[in-house]
Amino acid sequence: MNLFFILLSKISPLYANIIFGYILTRYLKVRRDYVAFILIYILGPVVIFFATLSIDINLQLLFLPVFVFIFGSSIAFFILYRYKNEWKDASVNTLAFTCGTGNTGYFGIPLAMILLSPENANIFIFATLASLLYENTTGFFVTAKGSFTARQSIVKIIKLPLLYAFIAGLTLNFSGVEIPEFVIPYFEVIKWVFGILGMMMLGMGMKGFNLEEDMDKKYIKIAYFFKFIFWPASILLIIFIDKNFLGLLSKDIYDVLFLFSIVPLAGNTITLAVLLNAKPQKASFTVLLSNLISIIYIPIALLLYGGF
């Protein structure tokens, strides 16, 4: 029980940022799109660049983003096919999207920095590239019912500054370039700023909830089953098989994979719901509630896993 409260105390400050985000939007009229611009076009690329440059890339690390992308995509297409007739609007599309990924960036990165060593936190950040690729390929497809062409999807990806930050970091990494020691503290600060602003973004989306209208029990039940049960159970099965039979992955990779599996629903679900006019308040409520549930869920999951 003491370990539970220790873990709870470690992650609880993340939720204070959600409250700050709500206050900034509700009372100080801070615009969410300005914060989103800073995250996507300034802080995000810097975080990705330095993380990619910092890690020692090998086959185990390359396994992470490839596996996460394939696994998440498989879930998304299954949801889209299985529940295609359950809703008359585009709810099934946002549901398919959110079940195949998680809040690995705004929530996962600060969580990794709290729970993992700096080296393993960089591995986690490297793996979040899978979420970026998923959101702009598979996610883009399932949320638009296939109405966007492959060319449009490619153009969308090409415009992302995060992609070029990753390519630059990867190129310099393979060229043997190392980060100067005096720069590392600044990079660590930028990672925290990215995480803090990202969590505040969740609070900025809290305005306008109507509990009676925005709570779709079927939508929530399916989303939470796949996010909080199916994802971690599948990862634990993979860890068990590798640990006992294959021996291909290290414990560091196990820890990153498991942490990937227990983050709450992706905040970009809300953005896509707005784009499709698929009751964005319902998506916002489901995502926010998953973050609140994670206050208790994550410490319990970590306690049962025993890897931290």
C-alpha cells in the first residue's frame, strides 16, 4: 500500500497542470490554438530531435515503434469493422482511432520522465514516433471513413515538423554526433515544459461539458476495455513470451512497452472529433474521464507490474 501512495504521489502533479489549463482558458481567456502551435511546431520537434540524437539505436529500439504502429493499427481496423453499424454518426471512427493509440506524448512523456531513467525516458520518446505515424496514416484513414486519398495522407505527414526533427536526429545519430554536455540540462527543461503544456491542453478542453448529453456508455465501455485492459494484457503476454522463450528484448524495453500500454486515451481524439463534427464534447468527456481514472489506474497497474 505504501508503494501505491508513492507512485500516486509521483504522478499526481501531472493532474495539477490539467486544472491550471482549465483556469487559463476559463478565467484568463488563453487560447488553446496558441498553445497547440507552440507544442507542435516548436517544443515537439526539439524534444523529438534531442531524444533521437541521444539514444543508442539498435534492433531492439527499432522494434518498439514498428510493433506499436502495427498493433495499434490492427486494433483500429478491428474496431472500425466490428462496430461500424453501432452509431449513425462518425463516433465509430473516433472510437477506432482512440482504441489504437494513447496519450503517449502530452501525458506519456512527462510520466516517463518521472518513472524512468533519463536514458529510458529518451527511449520512450523515440517510441512515441509510432503514435505520430499512426495518427497521420491509420488514424487519418479510419477517422475519415477512407474519404481521404493516400496522396492527401502523405502530404499531411510531409508537413509535420516532427518528421523532419526525427530525420535530422537520426541522421546525426548515425553520423556519430554527440550532444554537448552543456546543452543537456536545457533539453531536460524543454521536455518538462512540453509535458506541462501538453497536460494543460487537456484542461483547456474541459469547457462546455454536459454530462447527460456527452456520456455515451457504449462508447466509453469499448474505449476503456481496449485502453485499460486489452492493451496492457497484450503487452504483458508479449513480455512473458519473450522473457521465457525468445529472449530478444531487454528489461528496459519491457518497461517502456508497458508504460506505453497504460497511458490514458489520446488527446488528439478530440481534435479529430471536431474535424468530423462527431460530437466532440462526447470525445472530450471520454478522454478527460480516462485521464481522471488514470490517477488510480496507473499506480495500480505499475504496482501489479512491479517493474518500477
